[in-house]
Amino acid sequence: MASDATASAEVTVKSGSIVVLRHFDIAYSIDLGRVEALCSARTSIMSNRGRLNSVPEKALTFGVPPVSLGLGPVTLSVGGVEVEVGATARFYDFGVVVLALRVPVTDLPWSEFVGHVVSVDQAIGPAARHAIWDSLLGQVRALIAPALLRPSSAALEEDYLLAEVHELGERLSAIELQNRVDLAPLLSGERRRLSDGARRDLLRQSFSYYEDDLVVLTWDRAFIYEPRGDSDVAEVLEVANAQLLELRYYDELLDAELPRMYDLVEEARGAASLLAARRFARLARHLYTLVAEVTELTEKVDNALQVTEDVYLARIYASALELFRVPKLGAAVDRKLAIIRDTYAALYDEASSRRAELLELAIVFLIVIEIVLALLRR
């Protein structure tokens, strides 16, 4: 009888947090050493270089460790209640800053926890367009402005929500937790019950390493049950989203560049022969520079997190990249770069051909002059 009562009792979240992440592309690249120096000059601001907490350094490490800043607490209205929220910023060398707002959770029944996640998403999620994001972004831009190489004015951004549970009211394994609670409303944000097929798709990306931990990934949210309080999974998901954002940026950049490139090629071909070679050479140099810059930055993005030995985090990282369609975006960027490389090679050949034609004409002209002078001398 007692066991039946325990099974029917609602699960309580003793401690946890709801973390809303917002990724922004703010520059071509960020000098992280300069960021640390700028922050150290402000005694009220603490910074540190990121590394994963629970894995050996050789197992899974950042290519270039990001710099994290604590921005202090801010007060927000969530569901009509004033809540003090922790704010942080993390900078990646390939030009991305990640702003995070962490809402603490204590002693909430599971149904209220789910409702709180939905309320937080509605208050500061992507649809809300809360002014706090612009305020924090302006704050960090002003702080690290000297460390930004070619600041970006583009409004490209990505968002993600993490529902983290660190302690439950009772000890439950991952399987017992999934049997006792319904994760679908939390991960989907839907109040109506989903179909069985939709639920299977939503919960398909589920991972556990120990008996009592659980990670479930979706496109825009993740549930993390981690009694040890490790933040490694959250950081891996943050990096995957940063890679998605940066590849989106370069995909859109190349989408805009290709039609412009075709117009410039046609314009150069329509020029007089004396000017065409110079225009072809100038356009080829521009395309070469573009390819070099995009290739350099995409390599930085690809190497943002290096996975070697930690199989569990490697699986989560690879699944997140696949779920966010990062490999497909990377392949699209590579295809567009290949088109530009081929165009650069063709332009270089055409410029060389035009120069050869001019040289031949010059030689013929000189020969004609020599013949005319010889005839005049006779």
C-alpha cells in the first residue's frame, strides 16, 4: 500500500535551474587575451578560461578555450513574479558571444517545474524579445570593443533553453524518472498531449551514462538530470549552438556573395580588352581573400571542441551537431567555397590569357613598326 502511494506521489524538484542561452555573432574574431586584459582592469568583473569540469583535459577540450564573464544578477518578471537571475557571458575566438540567464529552481512539484520552464521561455525566450538581451549585449560590446576584430552589425542569433535538475525529492534512476514524469510537455512547450509518433521523435535523442543521469535533446531545448551538478553537457550543447550560428553566418554571407560575384564577372568580361585583364586580376584577388578568410574561420569553428576519449560526451556532441544540422550547413558552405575557388581559378586563367593577348598584340605592333621604319629608310 505504501509503495502504491509512493509511486503515485508527484516527483519534486529539490534543486535545479532553467538556463536560457542567446548566441550572437558580434565580430570576425575576438582577441580572447585582450578580453581577459580588459576584464582584469575592471576589478568588479571576474573572467576565466573555459574548460570542461569532469573529464580529463586530453579527453575532450576546447580548441581555443573561451573566456567567461560574470555579469552579476538581474531582476526579471517571470509569470508575474520578480525573480533574481544570474547573468553570464562567454566569448569564443571565432566571433561569437553567448549570453546566459540562469533562473534558480528549488522545491517545485514536477508540474509546477514544467509550468515554470514554459513561463521562463515566454518571458525571456526568442518570442518575447525581452529588452534584457539588448541591454546585456550592449554592456559586453562596450566592455570588450577593443578586442573585436571587424565588429559585425548583423543581427544573426541562436537561442537554446536548458532545463536542469540537480536533486529530486527522492532517489530515482533515469528509467524510474521517465516512468514517473512526462518529459514531452517540458521539451515541446505544448499543453495538449502529443501523438505517440511525435512523442517518440521528441524523446529519441536520450542519453545516460550512470544509472541516475539523463540527457534528452531537442532542436531548441534540452532536459538534463545530473545529480553531480556537472556542467559539461550544457557546455557541449553551447558550443554546438555556437558552431551552428557561425556556419549560418557564413552560409548567408556566401549566398549574398555568389550573385554579386556573377555580376562582377560579367562586368569584367564586358570591359575593353585593355581593362579586362586588370579587372579580372582584381576580382580574382578579392575572391581569393574571401575564400581564405571563410576557410580560416570555418576551420576554427570545426575545431572549437576536440573530442578524443570521452565516449559519452562525444555521443551527445555528435548528436547535437546532427540535430542542429551543422554537418549539412558545413557541407553547403564547402560547396559554395568550391564554386568561388573554381571561379577564382577561371578568372586567374582568363586574366593570364588577356595579358598574353596584349603581349602578342604589342609584339605584332613592334614588328609592324620595325617593318615600316625599314621601308622608310630605303
